[in-house]
Amino acid sequence: RAVAVSPGGGLVACGSERGSIHVHDRETGERRAVLKGHGDSVSAVAWAPDGQRIASASDDETVRVWARSRWGAQEADLIGSEEAKECGWAEGGAAAESEEEVVVSPLVTLTGHQGGSSCVAWCPRGRFLVSGGYDKAVRVWEVPPDGEARTLHALVGHTDWVLSVAFSPDGRRIASAGQDRTIRLWDFRGEREAKEVGVARGHGCGGGCTCGW
């Protein structure tokens, strides 16, 4: 259901309907890792820009983060999406591993959306994560490498499901697209403030849309 090629082009990550992620050498087809932890179909996979991590989204209501340096050493488990469909990455665990499988122990859990979330994206500056939900809200999270994750902002403006979110390349703006046929622009100032600064109306989003920079 989901395929992503690593930034260097050497590896391919494939998500399966059984909830596992298979990583193969692109040239030889040799299997490098099988990442197990999801309880339902994997709907999206994404490599970090440096090729050292994989983010995966699943219908089991989680988004998971895996470290290439220790295949299977999951670094984050983000719970709260009814059916996660998108995942993204920024620059920038406990597990028991064998040749065929990985047993996961989650280190971070984020909850907050009522009814689940539909999309996630990492800030290019790292540390921050944005998610959109079926509760019409856009949530900004702080996810530090060491320390407790927390909600920074709950941004209200959409009148229907939020279907796509994205950070600007400098990490200072957030775009969100919704079932309400609007694209909203938010100014993001880290912990201090996040506020709506613009709305584009009338696009043909309807049942599905994507926003980006």
C-alpha cells in the first residue's frame, strides 16, 4: 500500500496490509529489515531527509518512527488517528530484534484529537510536529529528543475535517487544507504563539486534498 525510496536511492521501504514494513536493497532486492509493530495496514511511509529514519502511518491509529541505525528501534509512537493516511519528515527506544521480526516498545505517546487525526508533518527545524484531525483542529506538538512531549497549540478555524498539513521550509508557517474547501495559513512562533494569518477559499478539495510548500 505504501512505498518510499531512501534519499540516496539505495533502499526501498514498503508498507504492507499486515502492518509490517519491509526494507530492501534497491539494486539486489535483498531484505535488510522487517519492522513490526503496527496492528493494521500501513498506509504511508516516509524517509527522513538524511535517510536515517522512517516514519510510518497506519490504520491502527498510530504513526511510528524507526531508527535505521538500529533497525526496529522505534523512537516514537504517536497515537490518536482514526486512520492515519499521511506522514512527513524533518531534518535532523527500546526494541528486541531478530533476523525476521522486531518487538516494539513505544517511548512517546501523543493524544489530543477527538475522533482521530488524518495527517501529520514534521517541522524542518525538528522538535515540532503538526497534525490535523477529524475534530476540525490543527494541533502543534513539541516532541523534544529528550523530555516529555506536549501540546503547544490547538488551532481552530476549519469548519470540517482537516485533511492535510505542512510546514514551510523555514518552519515559521503552517498550511492546512480541509474538507471545508479552505486552505488556511498559520504563523508559528514556537512555544510563544501560533495564529491564523490567511484563508484561501473555494478550492475543489472535497473528499481529499494535499497542501505543501
